[in-house]
Amino acid sequence: MKLQTHLWIAQAPLFVALGVTASLGAVGLVSLGAEPAAIVYENSRTIDAMDAMLDGLGDVRAAIDVDSVDRVPIRRALASMEEALALQEQNVTERGETDLTRELRVRFERLRDRVGGVSRRLPGAADDPSEAVDAAERLRVTARAIRDLNRRAMAEKSELAKANAEDRARVLAITVTIASLVGVLLAWARGRRLLRPIAVLDLGVRRLAQGDLSARVRVSGSEEIAALGRSFNAMAEQLETYRRSSVGELMAERERLTVIMNSLVDAVIVFDADRRVSSTNARGRAWVEAASRHPALQELCDVVRDTGEPKHVARLEEALELVTSEGTRYVLAGATPIPSPSGEPSAGTGALRGVTGAWHGAPGALRGVTLALRDVTSLRRIDAFKRDLVSSAAHELRTPLTSVQMSVHLCLEGAAGPVTERQTDLLDTARRECERLQSIVDDLLELARLERRVVEPKRAPFGLDELVTQALTRAEDEAGRRHVALSREPGPLLTLHADVERLRHVIDNLIANAIRHARERVIVAWRERDDAVRVEVRDDGPGIPEEHREKVFELFHRVPGTEVGGAGLGLAIVREVVASHGGEVGVEDAPEGGACVWFEILSADASYTRSDRKNAAEAASAG
């Protein structure tokens, strides 16, 4: 008998147990599902009918009370009440509901008679309005009594259905447990006997894995297991023969490394000292041509060759576009130096910059560079979708939010009538929350414009000293509420050529964040660094952990354990504004013990970024 047949027989008890369990569960679910549906269907029809009756009654009362009215609304209201009453008479389900329904019919007929006469003041009105009002009130009491009776009945039936469900669930759980245990025990006993030869094979495989190539197995059982035993013995004999050869050992090691490389999801391309491709993995072979022609990737490898230090492109927004045979992909790249056989790269490798081919021949120089490419196309699309979704949501919120703000403002001014002191407090709270939400929406839209580079910075000359002074003045009230002292360190008088409004927003954001996390003081400082100016905002708070210093500039990111406040947009906007000026932003430890958030921008008017200037300076020094 074949192994497959044995396995089916061994699992038969478990299949039977599962079938019984599934059948009981299906029956229980069907019965449990029918009861709530019946409760809702029977009683909700009556409740809806009484609601319709009460609505029609309200229309009749309104027609009685006004000075002039058309007969048509009364006829319509009575017709609607008649229809609801007929539905109720066909849907009597509860004890005592029959008498109430008869009483409802009598009182409805009485109301219809009272409002059916012709009055001298209103066509279609009652001869005596007080009698019609009294009849309407009596009808209302009866309708409410029927509605309340059905509501109580629904609640009682729900409790009863719940109790029944719990009882059935307990019975089902006990039955399922017993059936499952019986099935598992029978399947386990049969499977243990069936798998005994496989345990023998497992022991032989473990001995073989430990290097004992003399291991052999003797198994009996189904045809497949016996054949597997014979194949195992033949394999062990061949391995024992192959192991005697040193070439075999080298080939095995190479095969192992090849398998590991090909199992990697990332594309791996190894360039030798002459910038030629020496090896790749399976994924890298599809991308090697595109990577060899990509200027940014080649520049990345050149930097690693010159410095002997690894370099990575790790941020999703900095992903490189790579046109491959599979289509356009976006990748994160990492380049790692390959040291020479002597061990580590030479400390003087960087001095060989600019001498083509000279570096790879020096003692201790690099043998090449390993380039790893990770495909983040899907992540980039998801990130783009997320940002588009946030931007669209902000656009859609703007109009209704404006309407809400205007409505609250008009209510506070008394345009909709006088308001009480308590209502004024609530409306004032609503106005403040609307203003806060408006600020978040404005920040989202501003961030979307910055990320898409829709608006270029409006550069103009301004004094940095005055900008910082104004920012500290605006923050004095919030700092006073939190008992935080604001100060600034003396700095040079600088005139910057940049977008003053956007930089004002940057400094305000940094100061507000520092106040929120400071214990006693916040300090603003600035100084010149080469062709740029560096602005720092420091606090004496808990600081920012190393692992969060890059993430704090991402959208909606908050450091765990910090005070809840804001929407996680401020630092993301800071990064984009600084980037639009060709600058840099970062976080480090402050001398005061807290965090120091800094940014650098060019100190003079320039049409190119700091990296462009750096490259030009290096080219000039090389020349």
C-alpha cells in the first residue's frame, strides 16, 4: 500500500470529527441567526408603525393650532396614520397588544371625526378645537404605550436569545471538544505507527549532517519510504566518495555561497578594482547593465573607493530611479568596500583621489566595491499615495471647516439669537478647536506644496537678528505659561537672502517644539560656517534618542513618551522649507542636556545648492 493511502486512512478519524463539528456549528449558527432576525422583524414593524402614527399626529396637531391651513395636509396625515394603524392591526405579536390596538383604532376614529367637521375659521378644521386636541392626546398616549410595549418585548426577547445562544454555545463547545479529542487521538495513534520508519530516516539524516558519511538506514513500510531509504544510502555512498577529493570541498563551498547570494531579495553587484563587474547574484544580473550606467550609483561607488568607508542611500524620498529590463524601479543603494587580502583598507587610500587606477595597486588598497540595491518601488508608491491622500483630505476639509468657523462665530455674536453663558463657553471652545484644526489643514497643504516644489522660495534680503528677535517675542506668552525662560546667544549681524516668511515659520516651529519639551530654558543661537549660516534652537529637556533623530522630521512622527501636542507636521515642514533653500537640518545633543535642533542655509544669494558649491570647490582644488 502506498504512503498516500496510509496517510488518508490515518487522518480519516480527524476528518470525521471535523465534519461532525462543522455540521453542529452550521446548525447552531443558522438557529442563532434566525432568532434575532425574527425579533427585529416582528417588533420593529410595530415600532415603525407607531412612529409614523405619532408623526402624522404631530401634523394634525399643527394643523389644528395654526390660524389658516389647507385640508390636504390633514388628509395626508390621516391617510398616513390609517396606513400605520392597518399595519399594526396585522402585526399584533405581544400579550396585551390586542386590546391596545383596538383602543388605538377607536381613538383614531374619534380623532378623525373631530377634525373632519367644518369650522368657521378654518376649512377642514374641527368644530371644537379643544375636543380634537383632547382626542389627539389620547391617541398619542395609546400609540406610545404600544411602542413602549414592543420595545420592552424586544429587550426581553434579546435577553432570552442571548441565554439560548450561551446554552447552545456550551453544548457545541463540549461536543466539538470531545469529537476533536477522539479524532486527534485516533489519528495520532495511526500516524505514530506510520511515521516510525521516517524517524529512522531522520536519525540517518542527522548523522549525515554531522559529518558521519558512513551512516546507512534500514527501513521497511510503504513503497515510497523503502525507496527513500535506498536513495538515502546511495546518496551517502556518493558523498563519502566525493568528500575524499579536495576539489569537491571547494566546489561545495562555492555552491553554498552561490545559493546564499541568489536567495537574497536585494540585488548585489560586485565591482573589482578596475570598475568592472566581477560577480552578481540572480537579482543583480537583471539590473547590472542599468546600474553600471547610472551616474548616481557610479558616484556612490567612487566615494566609497576614495574614502574606504561604506555609504548608503537610506531615505525613501531619496530613492534612485533605475530603468531596467523589468521597467522603471526605485531603489535604495548601499556601497561597501572590499578590503585587500592583507585585511583592512589603507589609511591613505583617500589621498589617491583623482589618480585614475592608482589606488587599487597600492598596498592595503581596496579590491573592489559591493553595491547592494533594494527595490522600494512599491513602498514609494504607497508613500506617494499616502501623501496624496493627506493632501486631498486637507483640501476637502477646508471648505466645510470654514463654514463651521463662520457658524460658530455668528452664534457667538448672537446672530442666531441670545446664548447663555454656558453656551458661550462651549461655542468658544468649539471656535478654538476649529482654529487648531484650521492650522493643521494649513500645515498639511503647505507641506504638500513644499514636497511637490509647487512654490519656489521668494528670496529677499533680511536681517537674521531681527527675525530671531520677533520669533522670541511671539513665543513669550507660551513660554510664560510653561515657566520657560527664552534667551539667545550673541551672534554676528547677518543679512540673508532667502524666503523670510518661510524661515519665520521654521524658527517659530523650532522654538515652539523646544518650549514644549524644555524644563527651564530655551536658547537660540546662530553662527557662520563657511558659505552658510547655522541656526540652533536648544533646550534643557529630556532630549531625543539617537534612533529617532532622523524620524522626527518625517510626517506625523512623535518620539514615544513625549508630551502629546501638535499633529507631527512642524518638523516635516521645517525639513522641506530648509531643503527648498538647498540647506540641511538635523538634531544633536545640546550642551544644556536636552536637544539641539539646527538648520543650515546659504548665507548669500545663490542659484545652486551647498552640494554644488562643495563639488565645485573640490574640482578647483584638484585642478
